[in-house]
Amino acid sequence: MTTDRLYDLLPAVHRRRDADVKQPLRALLAIVAEQLDVVEQDIERLYDDWFVETCSEWVLPYIGELVGFTPDSDVPVATSGELARVLFPRAQVANTIGDRRRRGTLAVLEKLARNAGGWPATAVEFSRLTAGLQSLVHPNVERGRIVDLRDADALDRLDGPFESTAPVVDTRQLSARSALGRHAPSAVGLFAWRLAAVPVTLRQPYAQESVGPQAYTFSVLGVDTTLFGRGGGAGELAVPAPLRRHTFVRRLDELYGADRDVQIWWVPPGGTPADPPPRELISRERIVVADLTDWTYRTPRGKVAVDPVLGRIAFPSATTEQPRRGIWVSYRYGFPAQLGGGEYERALPTPAAHSRLYRVGAGAPFARLGQALRHWYLDRPDAAVIEVVDSSTYTEPISVELGEGQSLELRAASGTAPVLRLLDWQTDQPDALTVTGEEGSCFTIDGFLVTGRGMRVAGELAHLEIGHCTLVPGWGLRPDCRPRRPGEASLELDDVDAVVTIAHSILGPIRVVHDEVRSEPERLTVTDSVLDASDPHALAVSAANGDTAHAELLLRRVTVFGSIRTHAVELAENCIFTGPLRVARRQLGCVRFSSVPEGSRTPRRFRCQPDTALATAAADLARSERLRLSPDFVSTRYGTPNYAQLDLTCADEIRTGAEDGAEMGVYHDLFQPQRLANVRNRLRDQTPAGVYSAVILVN
């Protein structure tokens, strides 16, 4: 409806009189028409709201109540957003009646894990695996066998979802957190995988020069990375799980090749330096699976050795068979969420009509970032976007100098994850990614993985934004994921008055150099991110000399590995601090629904741990309660699949301690406690009487 529809219905005499007094009646009817549009649109949706496939989100709880679908906890009907989609999964509500008709089948159990929790899963009936006497008349060939010490594949699958051996009967209660009670006669386990298999497409691997010219790691950071399958196949390949060596050998045709999970490309020998042969995929027949631990395996001539467990590649030692002209890999690695630089879809803003767009990468006008920056310097547009369209590694010095009122966005295209590798280019100056700007300038970096050095910002920028980026903690990683330069700053703010925003990113320490006498505190906003100082006792945010940073922080859903020393905290909510949070100005701000360790000096706190638990604990139990409520992570080293993920042994006060019942920290928006409660609730509904069941989280 147009805003003048009601006005056009008026007699002409009223419209003429209204025009004589500057049309106040027309303005009033325009407001009424807007509200009439809302009513008409709601009426038009009434028919759609009759069906679960097309109804609005707020209608799902009412339809769920009609068919007997209820969430695990008491949740107000007004719940909306991502939490509402978790508590009332549309697919689960739609399939409630159909699932009841097939109650008790393994296929339904696996389906409910996908619908109610969003996790791929495998249901295992443990009674088929328990050891028992076979009938000679009616043998059951599907039952597990006793352990065969010569079957390395079966031994590798022990205590997992794809186990094929026959343990003795275990009559203890089935437990989701351990192997107790799994092999009871009436036990069913629903194994769920929480990690996603994140793709990497045509990226240069890391050459292990200390080993030899024939050795490579799939990861561009030079760390050992277990390869993952994408899921969707049969058996072990039905879920996005780590690839075992035995699985890779047996299912090589399904895992390696064009449009498969693992690919290795190279430029074969021949041609001339000016006209080399085109890049080609190394054939399936050349791939051999090997254990490349300690790099002692000698690859046969004409073959390429791949270790999917360590993520390593070994070519033959012969010079003629080594990839002298480059090598590219495509693979998948495990990670809990869409965080940092990764090949996942991101919502990118549309460039303004007056902004200039420079595209970099394969098939784009510019092959290198430096070329695009040089053209940008020559053009000097007021607003510009430099977009990288592939996931290649760019090894070049980057320096950005912004003029007055100028803005530049350096970003990766959605679904790509380019790597910016900074080296020791200069002998007399730092080699960080440097950004300087004059008054009113703005800089944005989005979607990059930066390794080798950190990022240094100086000048009079008005705004600095870092989104979906990884500034590798410690500048680089050793093969076991230990940082090469622990304590080195990933982001250095050198007397900058800009408003700094960091979102969905992973960073090392932040150092703030700011004049406390002549300027207001630096405003730093961090959301859905990890600040990793590589040590709980190191400084994640501080001044350059280790003193208190002259900054005012706003933190939401942040996991901090290390300590923070800052001038003020405006707000910290749903955060985890592993080291002390020490604030100079305590009268300003609030810390709420967060884990704050002993020794912290903060503004007023609300529902924080361990404060809330200690308030009701006996005095003699205070020490044990503090130990129990310390955050427990699966891994605190960047580069591992379970990085910054809370362990199942972590206290429930932290795993469900956020304001909406989700976990504290960077993975809050995954709503994993609610997902797990949903799956357990549906599992109880679908399990027949007399059968014990449990959800077992594999990762």
C-alpha cells in the first residue's frame, strides 16, 4: 500500500483545503496507512501460520503444544531469535507425530539428534556388541567378535561409536561422560559430533624446511592438523569425524580426488619457466597412506605419502619428483563454530554507490594485494573496498595510509579465507601490518588469517573494525600448536583515538599506548571473540610496558586466556576470564554473568562465578568450590580442533551460567546446553521402556 492511498480517498475539497495549510492531514493519514499495512500483512500471514513449514517463529510453541512437543525447560512463549530456533526446532516440531509412530528405531534416534540439536549422530545398540554364547542353530553374525590383536583397524575403533569388538557385559548405569555402562544388555548410545568440518580450498601448504624439501603440512601454519570428512557417506563417513589412517586406506576412492574431501595439486615438471604446464591434481593411484610421525617414512618413487591423522604430506626424496613449482591442497579441519578466518558464509555489507571496488585473486584484475593497494593510492577515492576472492596465501608487506575522511575496507569474499603471511622484510623497522590514518578516516579488515606478525595502528583514525579475522596468537605456531612468540602483541594501538570494534575474531595480546593526560580512554569493544595471551598469567590487554591500559572495554561473549589491566570496563557480560581482571576505575560499569577468578578488581558484579556459588557455600568449602568453578577447557592452544571449548567436566555453573542459560564465553551463541537438553528430552520420549539411553558427545 502507498502512503497516499487513504489520502486519495478523501474528497477533493478536503485535499485542496489541506494543501493550503501545508498538508497536515496528509501526514497524519500517511502514519495511519503504515499501521494499516502492518495489519493487512498480518492478516495475509494467517493462512501461512496454520502450517508448521510456513508459520512465523512465534507460532511454533503453540503448534508444538498441540502435538505434544514441549521444550526441556520452562521458556516464555515470547522467546525469539536464535534461542527460539534452538528450543523449538521447526523440523522436530513438524516430525513429532511421525517420529512417535516409529518410536524406538535407531534411525529415529539419529534423526532427532539432527533436528533437535543440529548435530550429526550415530545410534549404537550396545546389546549387539556384548559378548555372548552363539547358537549353532541360529548364529547371529552381526554380534561383535572377541579382540583380534592382529586387526589394527578394529583396535583403533575401541570405545568409539564404530567399535566392532565384543566386550563383556557391564551392568552399571549408562553414563554420558565416561565408558561406564555402555555395554549393558539394554543400553543404547546416541553418539553426537559437535565439531564442524570447515573446508580449505586450494591453499598453499607449509613447507617443513627443517625436515627437507619433500615434507609439507596441510596447515599453512605448519602445525599438525587432523583431516576431517565432510559427512554424508556411509559408516564412518556418515558424520564429520576425524579421518583415521585405516579409514583413509579403505575409502580412498571416496575421500581423495576432484570434488572430494582431500585434494593435492601441483605443477608437474616440464615446459619452460616462462611457459610451465598447467596445475593438475595428483592422481589417486599415486597416493599412499602412511604414518609420518617423526618424518621417518621413505616415500616410494612415483608416490605421494599422506598422513590424515597428522595432516602431513611427504614426496619422494628424488629431486625430480618434488614440487618445485608449487603445491596446493584442499581439505577439511574441525572447529566448533564460525569464528576467525574461515571458509564460511558471512554477511558482507554492500559497498556504497560512490565507493571503489578492487578485486584480488584468481581470475580477478589484481593478482596481489600490493598491486591493488598501489592503484588505490593513485586513485585516492574517499571510500574503497579491496576484496580477495580466493583462499590463497599472500606473502607481502602491507602498509595502509589513510587520508583525511578516507575509508578503506580490506576483506575476503564470503566463503573464502585468504592468509596474510607477514615476514621479516625490513632490518630497521617493524614488519607488522601497519595502518595509519588522518582525522576522520576509517579502516576495516574482515575475513583474514594473519600470521608472522601482528597489526599496528597509529594516527587519528575515527574507527577501526576487525571482523571474522584470526591474528595468530604468538605470531606463529610450532608443530604442537605452541606459540612461537608468546606474549607478542597481535594488535598494537599506538596513541589512537579511534573507536575499535572486534567481532567474531581470534587475537593474541592487545597493547594500548595512549596518553592519559591529554586524551580520553581508548574505547575498545570486543564481542564473540577470543583474546589469547597464550598463558593464564600473561597479559591479554595492557599498556605496552605491562601497566594499566588507558582504555575503556566493552566485552560481550568473550573468552580471555590471560589477565587484563585496563582503566575501565563499561560492561562485561557472558565472559570467561582465566586470569585476573584488574580495573583502575571501579565506579563505572558492571560485570555480569561471567567467570571472574580470584584476585580480580572489577566494578560491581551481578550473578558472576564463583561469587554466586561462594555466597551459599560453607566457609570450609570455599577453597574446593573455587577449584571446582575454575573454567575447564578441552584445549587452550589455537590450532587444535577443540580450541577454547569448555570440557564436559567443567562446572555446570559455567556451562549454563550465561543470562539465558547458555554457556559463558565465545561459544555462547551455539546454545549447546539447550541443544543437549533438547536431544536428551526427545531421547527419553523415543526410548522404549526398559532401555537405558544416553547422549554421548564425541567431541
